[in-house]
Amino acid sequence: MKRIAAITMVRNDDFFLAKWVAYYGKELGLENLYIYFDGLDQQIADFCRDTHAQAVEKIGTHVVSAEKGRLRFLSEKASALLSSGYDMVIGVDADEFIVVDPKRGKSLAEYLSECKIGVSLSALGLDFGQKLGEEGDLTAEQPFLRQRHYAQIGTRYTKPSVVAKPCVWGSGFHRIKGHNFSIGKDLYLLHFGYCDKRRLEERFNDASRLSQGWGKHMQKRSRTIRYVTELKARDFDRWTRFARICQTVVRPPYAWNKPSMLELRIVVRIPDRFADIL
């Protein structure tokens, strides 16, 4: 089995971080998790015990400059981990979870250990929303995938999150500078950051986020809730197979190393076989 680490940076986000630690701790081992709290004013939660968690000087005061600085910092940390003996490093936000389709019958570590990765590997992005009128508030007491069943196939979340060589991630982990990407079969990145109307409204009212310029960004991303509520949900296996091919072949004109889906808005219902993954 290959040595695999996971890294993230958070600020005021214990709700998702607790799930992140539980999931990646189970899949990779708590001792292989590296968590950086953005700001010395941040408290390290008890659930981070047995991980490598530390508070660092706050990076930037505006969303654009802060995001560039954050990914530069995490790229350097990932490169150091690879140089120190890790075979791969997973870089994701605290609300993002890379999972293997249960039909494969493999853990995340088993799946990745069998992969031949040049520089990076991407998981197909699924951006979860809340189907209003059917799904209630997201809670920590139940598995997320028993509470959320619909996602938009999103190119923004098909990220080169798994790296096997030192490199530099672009903002949000969305690309690797100077390198192409490859999408793993039956591998998915589940993004839950904008899947709960109540929690999103709380973010809109978070003074620290608004002061950094996150307001417009969060309003834009809240469209996922509208999409999964209003659009017809399509067959998961058929449309994720199509999306993998489309995103591999089609690129936006402004960034050849990012995937595209021709502006298609495809919502899928997640099969019940995923229900207990996280």
C-alpha cells in the first residue's frame, strides 16, 4: 500500500472539518492528515487530535489574494510531504471528499495505490445541492449521503486533487500550473459547501467572510440549490460516464488544463450504494 497524505486549510469551519477528519482518517489514517488553520486566532478542535494540525499566520485579507497565497502555501507543504517519503498527497477543501464508487469494492487507499499517476489525478466533480421541499437541514448526526441525494456534475470540482510529484496548484486546487489532468474512472469528488440553504445564509452573514469579498462568490454558488430543486435528475451511471469523456476532451478556451462541459447543466441522483460512505 502506498503512503498517502491529505492536506487542507480551514477557517471557522469545524462542521465540515469534523466530517473531513472522520472520513480521511478512516481512509488514510489520522497520522496522515495535515490541517492548517488560517489565523493564529483559530482554536484547534479536539477532533483533530492524532492529526498534524496547527494554526498559522493568516494568509491575506481579500478573497483573491488570500486564495492565491493559500494554494501557494499548500503546494509547498504538499511538495515537502512528497519529498519526505509520501507517494501521493490529496489536497482538498474541508467540504470536499474524494470517494471511490462502492461498486469497485475498494477503499480510497487501495484504489489510489493501484493507480499509475504521472503528476496528478482528478476525480469527477459532483457539486451537491439541497432539493428544497424534499431535503431538510444538513446535520452532523446522520451520514451526509443519507441527507443529500442530488448533485450537479460540475467541472469546477473536477480538480487535480491527487498529486504524485511536487507541483503548484492554482487557486481552489482547480488546476496545476503547466500540467494537464487525468480523470480517474469511478473516482468522485463530492463537494458539500453549498448544499444547505440555512448554512449558506449563515455564511452570507459571516462578517469575516464578507470583509474578504466572499459575498458575491457565495451568492453565485448558491445556484446549485436552485438547479437540483428545479432541474430533472438524470441517470447517474449514464451521465457520469458521458461527463468523464466530455470533460477529458473539451477544454475552455482560456485554460487548456481545465475541463469543460459546454455549459451543460446536468443534475444526477446519487445511487443508494453511496449512502453510507460519509
